[in-house]
Amino acid sequence: MENENKKIVLSCIQPTSVPTIGNYLGALKNWKYMSEDYDCYYAIADLHAITVRQEPAKLRKQSLEMYALLLAIGLDPEKNVVFVQSHVPEHSQLSWILNCYTQFGEASRMTQFKEKSQKHADNINVGLFDYPVLMAADILLYQADYVPIGADQKQHLELARNIADRFNQVYTPTFKVPEPFFGKVGTRIMSLQDPTKKMSKSDVNPKASVSMLDKPDDIVKKFKSAVTDSEARVYASDDKPGITNLMSIYSACTGLSFEQIEKDFDSKGYGDFKAAVAEAAVECLEPIQNEFNHLINDKAYLESCARTGSERASYAARKTLRKVMKKVGFWQV
Ligand code: ATP
Ligand code: MG
């Protein structure tokens, strides 16, 4: 850490539930790779999570579990800054300021807001609408160069870039304008029950997603019941979203290309392929689950890592926030 020449990376995950294999292949796996070459800030986005109603005890438990999982995928808490968003008040502070540099019209165009407000029609709160501005604050506070995200967050990152540009132009250059970082495959894993919708950890249908902590038997069952079309040949195509999605998962877990997969399963049907995908997913998740089971029993260790993480994050965040406050003209005493 704190190597001046290293590029900075920031990414967040909400503790809304146990992460899915989609979160892992689309985002978390890249977090691990990036931690080798960059200065990485990884946050558990609990401020974002309350844009949808959460049960307090569950949210607390899920945050702790998420922290353990981040360490279980191999993130070293010494080399990376792994922290909880609400422990670093600068996120909320910068977010308010950035609200005043975001246009209502541009925020209204965010598709996630439209999707989530349909899903939670009884609670379309202002926080849900403002989510991308908080996300911009998360990123810009750390002067991040790269943001590893799944394709679902592309539009939000674009907004963060626009806000940064605008602020830099109104004043003087203050924020680094961040670039997205997508993995090669698995940037958008789809629901197993409706392959036209993305897999989400907050989906109420448990069959729609494979959680990173699902037992092998359940993983096998979920892939078996994954929705595909009536054809039986394994090949990727836009009008076969179900089988294409399974191929993405298989490819991301095994490293095999689509061409290779098509060749390997040339004379086999969907049944065989689904079994192979399940086996690959189990193999990919097993070592992470073993490490998680070990870490989750050491709450004191996890708490001490989270405390250190938030102190280190705050140190960097305060630097940016102070600059911003000065530029907008706040009286500093
Ligand atoms: P929620 O339903 O609570 O929004 P989520 O599954 O969308 O949960 P987030 O916490 O919003 O997860 O996002 C965490 C990271 O996972 C982000 O970088 C996001 O781009 C990525 N991600 C989310 N869903 C997918 C998916 N289906 N495929 C690939 N990456 C994904
Ligand atoms: Mg999401």
C-alpha cells in the first residue's frame, strides 16, 4: 500500500445478501487479481444497502459475513484497504456535496433506479434515486484510477465520470476521472430462472441465483433446473440467453473459450452440460467456502481488520474531502 506509483482501485459490494456466483465472476474475482498490482480500496456498501428496506439484525450479520467472504476469496487485509462504508463518514459528506453538482435529468436516466423502483414500488425513496451520486462519492474520494464492476454498473460509472469532470471544470482539477475495469468473461451473469434479467443477490427467488455459500447439492439442483430453451445443442447465441449464460459461467470457472466448450459438448445434450457447469461451479467455490467457515468463527479478528481498514480509508478520504470543501468555499477553521 501507499506506493505513489501504483494505480488506485476502488470497488464496493452491498451486504444485501450472500454474494452470488455472478458477483464473484463479474466483480470479486477481479478484486483479487487487481489486489496484486494496484492500491485497492474495497468497501462493503451498507449505506447503499438501506436504499431498500433491510432487517437490522440481518444487515449486521450479512456485513460481517461479507467481510469474511472478502478475506476468504484471498484479499489480504494488510495489502488492501477492506472496510465498511458507514465506518467512513466522508462518503456521506462528499455525497451531499456532489448532489449539488448532479443534474436531476441525468440522475433520472439511470436504469437501475427504474428497475429497482418497479421492484420496490412501495418504497421508492430518495436514497434509491440518489444511489449513483453516493457511488460517485465512493469512487472519487479515493482518486481511483480503475473501478472493477460488472456491466450492470457501467451507466453509474459514466455518471461518476461526468460529475468528476464537471466539478473539475467549475473549479480546478480535483478528482481523478475513473475508468471502468471489466473482466474478460462473466461481466454480466444472468438469472438462472429468467436469463433476460441479471442475477442479483437480492432476488427473492432462491432458484434464480447460486450463492457463494450454497452447498454442492443445492448448486447441482439449481443448475439442473436452470431455464434453457427447447433445443439441445450447446452453442452461444443471442436468441439462446439461457444456454449462453450457462456457457459464460462455465467459461469463467474453467477458463475455456466458447469455441472449446462448443467442441467439447458437441455430441452431448443440455443435461450433461448442466452437470458439468454445476461441477465447475462447486470446484470454484469450494476453497472459498472452506476458508470462510474458518474465518467466520473469529469475530474478534474480523472486527480488528475492519477497524484498521476504516482508519486507513478515512485517512485517504479526508484528504480529498478537505480539498473539495475548500474549493466550494466552506469556511475552514
Ligand atoms: P443487489 O441485488 O443487492 O443490488 P447485486 O447482485 O446487484 O445485489 P451489488 O452489491 O449491487 O450486487 O454489486 C456488487 C458487484 O457485483 C458490482 O461490481 C456489480 O457490478 C457486480 N454484479 C452484480 N450483479 C452482477 C451480475 N449478474 N453479473 C456480474 N457482475 C455483477
Ligand atoms: Mg446491484
